[in-house]
Amino acid sequence: MSAPLFDVNLQQLPDEYLTGEWCVTTRVLNRGNPASTLAQATRLTLHPDTMQVHRPGQQDSGQWLVRRDELLSRPYLELHLLEEETRALITRLRRSTDGLQRQLSLYFLSGMELELVCPC
């Protein structure tokens, strides 16, 4: 049985809560490019400052960082890959009390939405 997950206050989100290997469980493209690296991603591995995006038959590397808007302090992920740069609003992060299980919801500038879980 999996542990219960609790919402994290996004205004006080520590960056280290985002590190780890995340598997994509749900993807909604909307008007996003289905051929883009992130639209095809099956896993994202976030280490401090560096990331890998795993997709069928390929792996791409890049950098990530967390930015916050000035008005509400909402956290955004800035993702910098060789062929793609984008921002994604972190709309929800849930985690178990021990931090071993997590769920992350991202909404990208393109309209794409990703739901991720950690561990895979």
C-alpha cells in the first residue's frame, strides 16, 4: 500500500523537493508540439542544476532552475535543453511524510501538462 500524500505549500517549496527521477504518468499536449523533447519524455531526472530527459531511444541533457513570480511567489521551472527552452508552472506537488513518494503537476507555456511521479 502506498503512503498518503500531502500537498506542499508551493510558496515555500524547497528546490530539493524537486530533485530525483520522475516518470511521466499523464501528458496532455493541447497545442504543444508533439515532436518536442519534453512532449516525448518518459522520465525526467533532476539533479542540482542539471537534468536528463529520457525519451524513446534518446536521452537529452540540460539545466533547470526554479524561478518565482514576484506577485504571488508561484514557482516555475525553467528548463534549458539543447533544442528546447521553456518554463512550466508548478501547479501541484504532493509528497509522503517521509518524502520518498511524490507527485508533481506541471503546466507549460505551450499549454502542455505533465503529471509525474517519483520514484518511478
